[in-house]
Amino acid sequence: MAHYTIYHVLPHEGGSWEVRRERTRQSDSQHTRKAEAAQAALESARLNAPSLVRIHRRDGSVESEFRYAAETSQELQSVA
């Protein structure tokens, strides 16, 4: 089983959004809009395949998931 880096797009203080790797407390980046945070997470995931992106709703539930496999890092696969 491959080791995946997991990126989360999460709600942040003041209505903003953050990108954070799983098992870390520090944000990788913060964004005004959810779409900007999602784009940043997807780009990081593509560059660091194999990886997984989980995009959350404001209530914390998972809205969608995307996976990059090491051998197909150019292709995005939705797993949600």
C-alpha cells in the first residue's frame, strides 16, 4: 500500500479557508475563497503524488475527495 500525503481544505477563522496536511496543526496556506484553497491543495497534491485531497464543508463533513497516483500524477481521479 502506497503512503499518501493527505491534504485537507478546511474552514478557518473569519470565514476564510485553509489547506492543511493531515497530522499537522499548521496551515500550509490560507485563502479568502474555498475555490482558491481547493486549487492550492490540488496543485500541492499533484506535485507530491501519491496524494489525496479532502475538501470539507463549513460543518466539517467531507464534500469531495480527489486522488493522485504516483504513476498518473497528471490525472486527477475523483474518489467521492
